[in-house]
Amino acid sequence: MKIAFIFCLWYLLFVSFAAKSQQQPNYSQTIAGVHVNYHEDSVGSYTLPDPLLMQNGQRVTTASQWVQRRRTEILSLFENLQFGKSPKPLQPVSYKVREANGYAFNGKAIRKQVTIYFSKDTSGPKAFLLYYLPAKASAPPPMLLGISFVTNAMAVDDSSLQPGYAWEKGQRILQTRSAAKKVPVEKLIAAGIGYATFYYGDIEPDFKGGLMHGVRKQFLKDGQQFFAAEEWGAISAWSWGLSRIMDYLETDKDIDNKRIALNGASRLGKTVLWTGARDTRFALIIASISGEGGAALSRRNYGETIQMITDAGRYYYQFAPNYHSFSKRVNDLPMDSHMLIALMAPRPLLLQTGNEDYFSDPKGEFLAAQAAEPVYHLFQKRGLNKTDIPIAGDTSMLNTLGYYMHQGGHTILPEDYDIFIRFIQKHLMED
């Protein structure tokens, strides 16, 4: 009996240790030759730039001062030093409607499919936009636009969709399988919200040589193979494409184009933050697991850092060349992620992350949102209204500046869409 008790106790201790070890980050991890810090006591001290202090030393005290002066200053900093300047379109958006009134999900939704061309050359980069609207909507509904890592047939569980082409290992192939979780479109439709999606690689492939296959190639001069230090990287290219998608959506009278929300995850979370900053037509932003270069504070030496992104050629192509020069001197940046977050004000912004996504630094995102609160307060909007990072599953911070952390890692879970729906309903659908 005593031996059995000891064995049971040992087993429980072992299971507890194993479970805890699975939740802990790899403390010996090295990225691009740089040790990844996961210890709070090694974060170090830092001072964040004041988002309300203008370059002339004057302090912003009103919403009009923010809109007319300070916002422009901060937007220019991110444009020149992090994401790069993106040009105006070469021509107005042109498109071809491939399906106008298809019925989906047992008649609950109307399906539309449109090809959006980014230049006069229809053989060049183009986006295949798929979207669903509630069939019984009495008025144009709001819409959630998701920029996706996978093609439409892989993103949505709809057997009527044909497989599309995706980039894998530098080659464009027909994508017939994917481990990506399907978007629960029927949940959104039932809530009175439309859903749209397209594959980000159709704007520009996500690898070092993608420049020569995407929209940025159209803007290269003869013989040119790279852009100047302040010009756009791939994130700005994807963001530019999102604005062209919006150009099209504004033409569809079946959609309320004043209530279009935007969502993306990881590097696409960074993309939707930058898009929300530079294109205020998007009414609401949901930035998922955006991490370093997105919502997480760069000055916090925790998880991924600028040096890990830009050094060793990992993801340098995603940012403006100027950004690379700050890889080892992050404190010299005149801005940080709290100021990127502040550029959304007064529009609703939800930061969605995971409590085990250590590399993306969920605490760094929470602290950045806290530091952005004074800008939201200028517009009489609620910030997080909390001083301590919440536990996973806490839904008390779905305010205009919101934060939600699921139990899990670097992903959007199917149940996260329940939170997205609540956030959209609260801020775009309630009177």
C-alpha cells in the first residue's frame, strides 16, 4: 500500500513537471546567432518615447492636436524607419467578378468571388478575393476581412471552392493540402457579419526574392533590383494590397464599407497594424500574435528582437532597409510599438495573443497597449483599464483599445473568433 502511494505521488509530480516544462520556453534558444531572452529579470531598463510629445517639444493636450499634427509625425517615423514608403497605385483598381450570387452554407450566405488586378497587365500580380454575406441581411452588413497565409479553398470549409496556387519553397504550386485551421465563417454569418479573405502571396511572395514576383516589381525602374533605405518592404506591399482590396469593397453596395474590420496573424498581424495606421478607412483592427515589429515593445529585450528579424537575412525583406540599422541600437529608435498602436485611435483595436507565445512577448503587447492609452483618452475612449497582465481567457478588456489572451501559443484558435465577433458587435453593431 505504501509503495503504491509513493508511486502515485511520484507519478503526479512527474506529470506536473512535464506539463510545466511544456509550457516553458526553450531557455537555450538562439536565433540569427542571438540568444533569446525569456527571463523578466534580464529585460533591462528602458524609457519609451512619449507619444504625446511633439517634435517641437510641445505637448499634445487635445484630440485635434493629435489628428492635425502629432499623428502625422509618428506615421512618418514608421513610414521612414520601419515599414517604408509605399507609392500610390499605378492605376485605379480593375476587377473581374467571377461569382456574384452563389449560395453557401445551406443558403445561409451569399458567396462572391472577384479577381482584383493591380496593374494593366492582367497576367501580373492579382488577388482572388472571396467573401460571404449573410443571405437574410436586411441592410448592408459589416465585414471582417482576413488576410490569409493560405489560399481560399484552404481557408474556408466550402467544397464549392477550387484549389488555388500558393508559393512554397520559391515555387508556385497548386495548394491542395494545408494544416491551417478553417475560419468558422458560419459563426460570423450567424452573427450578421460578412467575411472576406484572400491569399497574401498573391500580392507578393513571402521570401527574399519575392520582390521580383510581386507588386513592388511594378515600381522598380529599369535595371533596379532593390529599393532605397526608406522605401517599402514586403509588409508595406501586403498593406498596400489590402488598401487596394478596400478600393474594390467600396464599390460593392451590398457591404457597409464604413464598417469593415481587418484581421491578420503573426507577420500579417504586423501588416494589419500598419494598414490600420496608414489607411483609416478600416473601421476596426484585430491584430493577432503580431509580436516584434507589431504590437510588442521593441525596447523590451524579451523573445524576438529587431536583431533576430533583420540580421542573418531572416526577414529583412519585410521591412524598410532603414530598420536594419537599429538592430543593435533599438533605444535609438524615436518610436516604439505603443506609438504604432496609438495610430489606430480613436478606432477600435483588439490585440489578440496567447499566454504561451513567449517568442512574441504577450506581456510586451500588453505593456505597449497600456502606454498607448493616453492617446485613446484624448478621444474619451477606454483603454485596457488594468494594471496587471490578465490571465488567459479574461474577456474584461474588450474596450475600444482591447486585449485578449487565449490559453495557447502562436496561432488563432477557432474559439478566438467568438471573441472577434463580440468585439465587432460591441464596437461596430451596437448603437
